[in-house]
Amino acid sequence: MIWVDGFSKTLDEVISSVLTRRREGEFGPGLLAYLPEEADQIEVSSKIGFDKIFTTETELKEVIIPKKPLNIKEGFELAMQRYANRHQEELLIIIDEFETVKNKALISQYLKSAKNVRFVLVGIASTTLELIGQHASIARDTHAIELPPMSKIELEQILDLSSYILEPICHYTDDAKNAIVHHSHASPYWCHFLAKALLQNKMENTGSFEKFMRNTSWKIKQYDVNLLLDQLPERSDCKIYEEALKQITMGDDITSKILLGLAEHKQSVISSALVLNEIGKSYKIDGNISSKTIDDILQLPNSPLEERGRIRDIVSFSFRDPNFKRYILLRRADLNKGL
């Protein structure tokens, strides 16, 4: 088994890691370590610009490789060919945080070319197509294992664990926990984010970590949660989401409300036939205005929306980043007023 973290990497970087990573704890080494012949490793390394070979699962040594144009796909296919010559069993490759891989749709060429390897693509999505794109030729060989969004109880358990660790020094009140769970919108990412940011704010307000540790009666209340939500636009760790919001809405109240209506839609793949009616009911915005605004957002150079299909005047689309969708919901109050 080979496990790699795909967070915010290109697919070439991910596959390169699949080939070259060392063993770490329970996770096995890269594919090169499965090639016992030094000549095979050098041949593959020359394709991907890697000037090392494995002597054990954790040890590498420098070698001289012939200079060739880099071709990660060709190097992977060659490695799989050499692996098949030496091993009968299938190899399992797990790519975590796959939804954040920058050009993830290109994974189809690897899924089709590797005969004795299984890929496990782990990411936030409601359908397989959200992870790999619309590749009908590989759909029959793709099997989805769908995990539901985190429940209120599961999110509370995350907070209870952190509260238990912090209990001698700091305490999250029940109202604060309820507010965090509510504003997480079933996302463990935003649950962790809010709980951690609240603790950081409490530490910073005391002036120093030492002062914070000396006091054993700190409480994080619902008031603190509300204050943090108001501060999100100014936080450096929200900058990427905030800038994206401003580029889309440009301070326009109608666009802000339409974007909020899209984020409120329950389905991950959104049909304009359904969502225009929802926005009309919630925000009293004419369907033609909403439809034109959605098309304009889809045409933006770095659009947060990805078109899935179009028939006559009906378009289906989804948010490229589920965390951005939830950030829009977190910023609900300001979006209602316009940014």
C-alpha cells in the first residue's frame, strides 16, 4: 500500500510522490521501492528527474541518471510495467485530500493505464464525478464509497475531546459548542477551524501564552463565537476565501444574495431549474436576474463554480471547493447586507 497527501498539489507532484516517497510509520514506501533491480529504478528515475534509488524501504542513495525530458506519466507506466514483471498481487495507492489536487481530472489517464493497481481517491464530494470529472470511459471501473456529512453528535465529540484536553485551563460552554456545531455546517474542517481560532483569540487577548497558562478559569462563550464570525473577513487564514468573495460579488447586494442562495442549496450538483425558484422565494430576486448572474459567475476566469451540463436554458453546476461553499454560509450576515 502507498499513501500520499494530495493537498493543493498538482497531479504530477502527487504521482511523483507515489513513486518516490519513503516509508513513514504504517504507510509504505513509494513504487520505486517495489522494484528490486537497480537498473529498473534508474530507468524510471530518469523519466521523472529523480536522482536517487531505494536501497531499503527507508534508505535512499544518490545515483547518476541519464538526462531526459521529464514525463511523470511515462515514468509511472514504466514503473507499473516493471512492478507487474516482479509481483503478482495488486498494489493499492491511496491519494488523500484528492478534491484539492489542482488538475485532478487528469487522473483518468492513470486509472485507465494501470492494470494491476487500485486507486483509492479520498476527498470531499457527493458523487464520483465531483472528484474525477466526467470521464465516461472509466466510470464502469469506478466504485464510490459515500460517507455522509458529519452529524451533530460527531461534531460535538470533536469538541468534547478538545474540551477534555483543555479543561484544566479553558472551558467551552455548551452554548459555544452549539454555536460552533451550527456554523460548521457538517464540516469537520470548519469545526476544527472555529474551535482553534477561538482558543487563539483567547490566548492573544491575554497578552501572552504564559499569562494564559497561569489562569485556570478561562471560558469560551457564544459571545466569543459571534465575535469571531464578525472577524472572519480580517483574518489572514480566511484571506483566500474573502478575496474570492469580493471578486465575485464586487459589493453588489443582489449578487451576494444569489451566491448565498447557491450555497444554501442542499445538493452538491446544483440545477438552475431548482435553485432559481429557491432564490426567488428566499430573496425575492427575479429568475432572469439570477440566471444571468449565475452565467456570469460561471464565465469568470477563476470561477468558484464548475459547469456540469447544459440543456436549453437549464444549467447544472457545483462549487469547486466545498470549504468555500461553507465559508459563504459562515459569512451569511455580511452577504445578506452585501460585501
